[in-house]
Amino acid sequence: MSKTSAPRTEDSTAWSPAPVPDSSSLTVVAKASRSCTACPLYKHATQTVFGEGPKDATFMFLGEQPGDQEDIAGKPFVGTTGKILDRALVEAGIDRKEVYVTNTVKHFKWDPRGKRRIHKKPNSREIAACRPWLEAELRLVRPKLLVCLGATAAQSIFGPSFRVTRERGKILESELAPKVLATVHPSSLLRQPDEESRQSEYALFVADLRAALKASGKK
């Protein structure tokens, strides 16, 4: 059952090192993440939502954080946004079986709005607390190409000055991954003002994924 009590003000004493085990097993690391209390977000989330996909995945797709449906299911990208991503992957020619999906922050951060839980952007401290999990995923999966979905994901790799609007679709380098491509988060397509804008932005998103496929050497 999901937690529905309103998040409280963050307590600075609740922060602790992320308990990432020194292991070559992705399963062991994922299991350890379930008991993570590195930041206060765990108190108001249903569960940790770790990454999912093959250990030898060609692509790693990195989002911001799990949403309401992901928090309940315990799996990343299973809600409406995940369906958009799955459809775009098919149109771009990327085999979903070669994709590992994860998020920069592994717990759902939210504000109450009536009976609904509304997504709230994670702050820099929460992102930093969760970073050891992401570093472990990148170390163990070793994807040929990391795709950052949205500003939070991209800035967690390249720093706060990075702008997706300027760099989207380009193949970049990082200490964490040999090839990185930044694009918009699929959820942004849902916020477009009209159907024409949604279709246009979706086409650009698919074009970015095709660029990722080409850069991976799989095409």
C-alpha cells in the first residue's frame, strides 16, 4: 500500500551514506537499495525503485525519479511516461531487451493534492545522496551509451550549467559513461499545449533515440 501522509520538512539528521555494497552482482546491489535511508525521501515513499534491465544492456536510460505508479509497482517507467518511452523505442528501432532503465533518484518525492500525490522535483542534496546507486549501476552495466531523459538526469552527469535545449541529440563524453546523449523526458510530451505540439515534440524525441541507436553501433 502506498504512503499517503504528507511529506514533512526534511530533517538534516536523517542523512547518511548510501549503503552500496562492494559487489559485482547487480542483484545484490539492487537488494541493498531496498533498505536505503541515505536521505529523508524514503520516509514517504512506498519503496525504493531501483533500475531494471539486463546487466549487459547496450543502452541505459536515466530519468529523474519514479512517479506515483512506479512507486506503487516498485519498477521504473511502468506508468504513462513508460508507455511513451516504449513506443518511441520501437519507432526508433531500439530493442527494449537491450535497455536498462533507471532514475537519478530512487524514491518518489511528492506533494499532496487532495487524494493525489503530485511529483516534486528532487533537490541537489537528494540527488547527491542517491548518486552512489547510479554510479554502481553504471559500473556494473557498463552501457555503450547512456541516454539522459530531461534536465535532472543530464545535470546529474554534466553539472548544473548543462542545458538539454542546447545539447540535445549530441553525442557527448563523461567520466561515468563513454557516450552520453541528452534528450527531453517523455513526461514533457504530456505537458505540450496541443496535439500538434505533442506530435512535433514526439517526432523530435524519436529522432534523438535514432541518433542514440546510430551512436551505439547497433544500427
